[in-house]
Amino acid sequence: MTKDKPSDIELLRTWTLTPAATLGSAVRAKGTLLELRARLPMSSRKSLVLESGEIVLTMPSSAKTEFQAAVGIVSTAMKDIESLPVIPREIQDILTIKQGERHRWLADGRLPSAGTRTVRLAGRAKQITFHVFDPRVVEELLNNGTVDEWREDDIAAAAENRRRAAYKAKLTRSLKKRARKSAVSGKSEDLSPSLDDWAEFDSAGLLR
């Protein structure tokens, strides 16, 4: 009969990630884990994992001093975890939006930035800077269905822009046609838009 090799007793501590911390996003939960790991010494980082909505720290009993130090760091960080800024990939997952929508709404001011963050890419000298977002603002956008309204506004704006472009193209073609007629007849003709042209332009709402 073979005896099992005795295993080292593990030291264990868990912390629950609340809905206010994750905002219902698995990407946000993983980002929180990475943020917590970044605050630990390199030797302790892999001892911290995410399991079923909980942050779990495990170490062998022989690492009691290291374990206690890690518990202190994580416990302190967890006090403010719900205020952790939301990074781009997280807000896209939380609000179910595309990268292009995030860029557009950030540029036109609808999506307020909470500042910028600069990080160094793993294994590279290059740094990247990106906008971060207030979690409470993101939560409000999620609960109010604001994103759907923004999309409807974008669709309406795109339709209006197409209408304007089509009318401008029509007006340009009209002027070119008159220019060709003038060239054939050998007569000089005023090619600036007539009052009728501008009246039609105005009636289409393109001068507002």
C-alpha cells in the first residue's frame, strides 16, 4: 500500500467582488484581479486568483509572513475597489459598445473622461496612454439606457448628413450642367446658385 505524500497545509483568505465593483462584467472582474496583483510583490502575484466572483489568496503554511503581508495589501485595496477607474476594454464590455462608439462619444463629449492613465506594455519599452472612466458614471449610463439614445441620435445624424451631401451633390451637378450649356452657346452666364436654388436648399433644412 502506497502512502500519499503529505501536502503542505495552505493559508487561505477570500474577498467577495460586489456587483458595484464589477458592474456585471467578467472583464471588469479580471481587470480588478490584475490591479490587485500589480500591488503585490512579484513573488506573491500568482497566489492571488479569481474564482466564482471571489478574490482568493492561497499560500503554503511555510509562507506565513508573506501571506500576512499580502492579506494586508489586498484588504486595504479592497476598501476602495468600487471606485477603481473603468478602463477602455471594461467599459466596452459593461455597456456592450464597440471601440468606434467609445472613441466617437468620448470625442464629442457625451462620454466624459475621468482622466488618463499611462502604462508600459508587458515586455516592451513602449508606453500607451488611454482615457479611464468614473465607475459611477458608467453605472448611471448602464441603468438609464443612455447608450440606446446615443445610437438613435447617431443614426439620425448620419441620415441628415447623407441628405445634406446628396443635396450638395445635386446642386453641384446642376451648376456644372448650366456651365456646359453656357460653354456650348458661347454665352456668359452667372453660375452662382439662383435664389430658387437657395430657397430649395433652405426648405430642405440645410441652412439651419
